[in-house]
Amino acid sequence: MPLIQETDYGTPESSAAEQVTLTIDGQEVTVPAGTSIMRAAMEADIRIPKLCATDSLEAFGSCRVCLCEIEGRAGTPASCTTPVAPGMKVSTTGERVRRVRRGVMELYLTDHPIDGFTSPVAGNSEFQEMAGLIGVREVRYGQDGVNHLHSEIDVSNPYFQFDPARCIVCSRCVRACEETQNTFALTIEGRGFASKVAAGAGEQFLTSECVSCGACVQACPTGSLLEKTVIELGQPEHSVITTCAYCGVGCNFKAEMQGDTVVRMVPWKDGKANHGHSCVKGRFAWGYANHQDRILKPMMREKITDPWREVSWEEAIGRVASEFKRIQATAGKNSIGVITSSRCTDEETYLVQKLARQVFGNNNTDTCARVCHSPTGYGLRTTFGTSAGTQDFDSVEQADVMMVVGANPTDGHPVFASRMKKRLRQGAKLIVIDPRRIDLVRMPHVEASHHLPLRPGTNVAVLTSLAHVIVTEGLVDAAFVRERCDAEAFADWAAFVAEPRNSPEEVAKVSGVPAETIRAAARLYAGARNGAIYYGLGVTEHSQGSTAVMALANLAMATGNIGRRGVGVNPLRGQNNVQGSCDMGSFPHELPGYRHISDSAVRAIYEGEWGVTLDAEPGLRIPNMIDAALDGSFRGVYIQGEDIVQSDPDTKHITAGLAAMECVVVHDLFLNETANYAHVFLPGSTFLEKDGTFINAERRINLVRKVMAPRASLADWEVTQEIARAMGLEWNYTHPSQIMDEIARTTPTFAGVTYEKLAQGSVQWPCNDTAPEGTPIMHMNGFVRGTGNFVITEYVPTDEKVGPRFPLLLTTGRILSQYNVGAQTRRTENVVWHHEDVLEIHPHDAEERGVRDGDLVRLASRSGETTLRARITDRVAPGVVYTTFHHPATQANVVTSDYSDWATNCPEYKVTAVQVSPSNGPSEWQEEYRELTQRSRRIEAVPAK
Amino acid sequence: MSPEKLAYMANQIGKFFAHQKHDQAVAAIADHLDKFWDPRMRSGILAHLDEVQLDPLVREAVTAIAARSSQ
């Protein structure tokens, strides 16, 4: 397989409908009006030299090597900044332009290292390639004059360096930071000869506002900005297109390789979710795959207090099978279950739920979506008819008003956030509903029109109040409602929201959001030509999470903002394959494709395929599994790629449940926190080590391709298959494509999906005979359920109350450089940005408690306590504190409560009553847990043979 | 499973459907318990019906499930 190098057309594509025909070097070319001569030439395979131009950025016209001649026009205009015109005759190779190009290139080379063989970009340098294309044969002026050749290299960033000596100040990096990433961290400092690329105001890259997305590195034509892995290893020799294993954006990358060694991950220009952009995690934080903490051999132990003992795959799988059989024989078939992973592929999650249903004979299967977006599934299914977001990411380009609710895209979904920021800079308006002043509220060139800093736990009140304004001020899209929605449900809902108790003036009293702000936000959203809702876990992780999702759906239907581009209700999924793990039937009440287990016709499909009779009753959800473990009716679990001890709420409750079980099997890359309570450890494989698919937040099914052999010899799907075989089932898949074939055969929304099709490009489900190329926008000609269903969303205050002992409200979230429980990102250089969880606290609350910035503080709730450092900031409102859950040393979830969403049991992470006080050291729990972890991770030495 | 916790969760469900007409609300609560609760959770409440604090609509729904189970 060769190194994939996408064609660079030099300037962006024009979207104009009008076509223009011109002649370039005697060849007739027809392109859309507004296309540059450079791009038109490239469309005709005529490659004009260029340095400052690249097709991901607007034309700049500074490097002067792309000059051309146009018949009837004076001079030698830059082909990148000159648009085509009808009948234009262009010459790109005349002696005049050749001479100018050589002269310009020669001048560049007077101030550039001439180290062709030893240069880290040797063999893969756009700059060197252009010198070759232009035909420079000498540098007449030498390099003895004043130059930048000995400038200090900035190596502060852990992943890339900046060598000013190689910089030609073409501004591609600065423009990439502006146009692609929209962060504005880079600039050109100084004038004339003194001009140079600078990160911030004379800072190093690491300490500047740079977010290490890599856009500048990718844009650099000279290798001035270059990945350190390339400097260390040399240039890659082949590449494989695959899909990132971090957030729900699902970016496509080229894994650029030397043999089976990853040299770098470069965002793929043709990736439909990311269009060639990336963030610090996907672009750089893949080193965990080779981290020394990886466990590469299966391990077992009799008791969780014993040290681990390395064993063969056969012995480990045999133990899993015999223990699960023994438990079922003793305690019944419903006494064991599985937890599938949103970090694993669709095929792997499908097999794990199949293991529960076909092999165990029960529906005790759940997934980590339980603790994040399960309310999305319930809420959107109830209102629209299907459990998924309505749009593709590209839809944001048509949005005129965005309402971001309980999400922090610049940290959680950074590549999509760049698209949002771009659209906002083009003039779209923004409403943010969040207790914290997230970055989007105000950042360079982006400012929200309205920020509703609501009190945690009052989402439903505020969203219903927005509906009150829309209904009582006559802002409903009556035609849409009449044509597309259930009339009776709408009438009931409209009467409910119009009640005075739902008015902004009343809701202001509980939410803390001024009534006028609520009214203004409602008017802005309802008045938009295209209003789009984007939301995250700040909506779902509440005792009324499902109600809040339905409240959002109500708003979209009432204003007609559904069923076309630029609108919709869009859950920003947390993990890479949350959508896929839900689609694959991971929930205990649903078979793949969100079909209820009680539906005999659906069960018959799988009974025919699998040759067993399926249980028609729903199984246990994760919190129920823990409760059932404590009462003795649930005794064994196979957990693939999840760390429920660190990620799930009320840690003490979780650990007590796991400790009560007889056989806990953890299948993971590392000895995670849950493995402290495991009896069998099965080593997992990273996304680099297996084939499969991930499905992102826009329902896009993307291929994941193996670029190296599984380091522990088996891919995760093979491990699950071995368990099934050891328990007596003849599973004989030889490739994940066969699993997808089974999924397509049994799931109508996936009927048209094959690996062959996906190899031609990703598709968004539903993909079937009705929509053979997939479905970018849902509900275009009618809701999946028929008519849109308005649901009454009565506000029910949480029972997690503040009081004298716990007067503050804790809400939790994540940060850009870390991912979920941090198992991967903590084992990369990303720790340079975030090496511990910190507690954000408002200056007033800090002063009242005698807490200074950086102090160690005790964070206590009714569930437990931990200690961490305080960061004093007015990003949080008085009365609210915030932290992340990335680090096991903090164990933020020892503090969170057992309260959960009424419909789905999704935990109420976002509202915990706490107290904060100065502390001298770790809490008792932290001390005990640290000791337990040290004991639990002992691995017996293997006796010498 | 703790009957009190199950009762709390059932009452949460009941609050969501409470705005509906009486018979619809009872049916919706029962339907939710049927569709989303493992049978041992339902039986966990049924076994302690006299001890747990259930809102009236929820008690009716759970009683209906009990009646159906005994048939």
C-alpha cells in the first residue's frame, strides 16, 4: 500500500452554480465561477508551483511562485488569487514566469538550510519539491548575508517543533490556526526581514494559546513545523485510512507508517466528519498503544486480594467459561451479564451483546451510554421516533442560530467546534445554556448573543420556559406543526407550557437566569431562518435527563427547525462509538436497531439467525447490575473496554458491587481501576490493531483499519468469540466484515451496509434500499414515528438538595487534552497540559472558605470525599463548583450521588451537593484506595524455566 | 435490591406520567416498568408492596402488574 497523498488544488472549491470555460496551456477547462486559475489548472492536471497556497485555506498571494500570464492582461498575476473568467487564455509555463519563479525561489534558498539529504523532511517536502519543479540550479547570492539560519528551535510542544530557520513566512500556519482551527494562537510578528511566525506574544508554543490541533504542522510546506516522531523515525513509507478512537466526531486519519510502526497520524482530507482537521488527541495522543503499562498476556487470580498470575489464552478463556457456567448453574441464567464498550468497534459490541443473548440466554447487556446518552435514546425516540441525532456535521454551515446546551464543544468535540466557530464568525448567532462560562461564550472573534448560566438541575425549567415564550408570543411555526406533528399532543403541550408557572419570570426564581435573557434567547432561536440545537451531557446526566432531551425536541418541532439542513437536534456524543454501541443492541431492552426485546417478530429474526430462543424480558442496566450484585442475584460480568469504577457514579457503591461478585472479567488495554476487582484480565487491542467500524455522532459508519498486529495476539472480537466457543457455541467469524454482514442481514437500518461499500466512503444510517447512499438528514419528509410527538415536560426539582452541610453544587465535565477516564490520554504527553483534576471555584466561595488558588481542598458530599487542588475562577457562578474525572488519584466520582434519570437510570453527575474546605492531604478514601491499587496490581513473577 | 430504592425509582417514573389522565398514566407507568425494568426489579417491589412508599398512580400501576403476574 503506498503513501496516500491527497491532491492539493491550491485554493478552496467554489460552490457557484455558474460554470466558466477557459483555456490553460492550450487545454480547455470548465470550472465553477469563482474558481482560481490555480485550482482550475489542477483540475486539468496542470500543476502550477505554489508555496503559500493550499486548498484548505483561502488564497493569500504572498509567495509569488504561482505566477502566470493571461492573454490580454499585463503582468504576471498570482494564479491563486486570480479567478477564472470566460474565454480566458492562461499560460503557466512561459519563460517569463519561469524566470521570475526561479528568482523568487533562489531568494528563499538564501535563507534556508541546504541540507537535502539530512533534512528531517527529506523525501517528503513540499518546499524541496517546488524547488525541483521550478528548476532552481544555483543560489547565486550564497548564504553569507544576514539570515535566520541559526534561530533557536522551539521544542516546547511535546509533539512538534518549530524551526524558524526553515520558515519562509508564507503564513500557512497562521492562516490554518485562523481558518481551520479558528483559535488565532499564531501570528506574524515584526515587519520585513524581522517578520517571523510567533505563538502568542513572544511565547513558546507550549505556553501560548495554541491548542496543539496540528493544523499548522499539516499546513507547513517546509517542515519548519514538524512532528517530533518524523524527526526521530524518518518519513513514513505507507499509509492506511482509519478512524480516530477518541470523541464522537469520528475523524478519519491517515495512519502513516513504517512497516508496523506508526510514524504519525495525519487527518484525512476526504474524511467526511473532519475534512482534514484534527485535535490534539487524535492527531498526537496515540502513544498509549505502545505504553509500558499495556498488559499483553491474560492473567487470573482466585481472589481479588491475590496477585495476578500470567496464563495462556486457553487457560484464561477456559476459566471465564467455566466460572460463568458454574455461576449460572448455581444462581440461574440471569446471574451473569456483559458491559459493552463505546471504545470498541460495532462488530465487537455486537458480539458482546450477542454473547449475553445467545450464549448466556439473558438480556443482561448494557454499555457506557447508560451513563452518558441513554436519555438521548429515550427522548428522541419518544418525540421523533428514532434514537439518534438528526443532522450531519456539515449542516452547521447553514445554521443561522446555534443553541448549545450542556455541552462544551471546544473541549469535548474540538474538531466540530472549529466548524461551529467558523460559522459563528460568518455571522451566525449563538445561545449558550450552561452553568459554566464555557469558551464559546466569549473567545477571539466569537461571542454568544445570550448565555443562560442556569443553576445545575434546572434545565427542564429553563427549556420549558423558552417554549413558554415561543407559544405565548406567537412564535410557533404553525404550518410545520400542522403538517408534521400530532395535533392533540401539540395542543396539550402548548397549553402546558403557556401556564404562568412556566414563564421566564417564574423560572428565573429557580434557575437564576434573568427572565429577559430567557425571553431574548427564545426569540432569537424561534426567529432564526435555521436554528440548530447542539447538546451534550449537561442535558442528559440529570434526574430529568430524558425530559430535557424531549424539551429540546419540543422546541425544534414548535419552531419548525427539523428535517432540513442547518437545523435539527444534535447530541454531541462523548466517546467515539457511543452511537454505534447503542445501535448494536447493547441496551438490555433493545436488539440492534433499537427494536424492543418484547417484539416477537424482531426476536424471531435473531432466533432464526442464532438458533436459540431469546428472553423477551429486559435485562439489568449497569446500576441495576451493581444493586443486584449486592443482593446476590448477579454474580459475574464480562466488561469489555470500560472502567466503571472510575467513570460511574458513587464509586464506593460500584466497588462494593464488584467486590460482591464471584467472577469479574475485565478485557482492557491496561489494569484499569475496575481491574482492581477482577478475577480474570484479558488483554485488549487498540484501534490500530483491528478492523471494524465506528459510528459517530452524525450516524456515520466509518471503517477502522488494522495497521499493526494485535500486540496481545487477538483482536477484541476474537476474544469474545473464544469465550462463546468455550461456552459451547460454534462462532466461526474469520473477519469483522462477516459480523457486519450479519448486522446488515438482521437490522433494517443497516441493510445496505457492507465493508465493500464503506471502502468507497462512509455512510450514515439508515442505509438500505430506501436510502442506498445513507441518510445525512433525518425526518426530511416526515418523522420516523409518523407525526412529531410533543411531550409535556414538567419540571421536577432534583432530590439532591443543597443545605447547611453541603451548600455548593458540583458539576463535572472534561477537558480538551484528556479523554474520559484518561486511560489512554494519561499515558501520553497530553499530561503536560493536564496532570491532575482541579476544582474550579468562584472567588466569593473561595474567599468565604479561606481557599487560595492552588490550595489543596477537601471536596465532600453525602456519598464521599476526595481532595484536589482549587482553581479560583469566575467561569463558574457563585454556589457552583466544577471538576473533571480524568484521574484515578482524584476519583471525582467518589463524591457523585446515586441519583439517576427517571427513564434510563443515567446518573445525575451534573448535580451533587458538596462542601469545600481547606485540606492538608489526601482523603482517607484516597489513601485506602491507593494502597488497594498497589496491592491489586501485583503480578507474580514467572518462574524461570 | 433495596425495595426503597426501587420504590423511589418507580415514583420518579410516576411523576413524569402524572400529568396524563388517570387511566393513561397508570398504563404508561406500568408499560415503562415492563419495558425497562428487569423482572427481578419488578418483583422486588411486588414483594414489598405493603412496606414501600409509592405514589398513588404508581401503586395502581404496580398492583396492575402484580395482578397480571398472578394470572
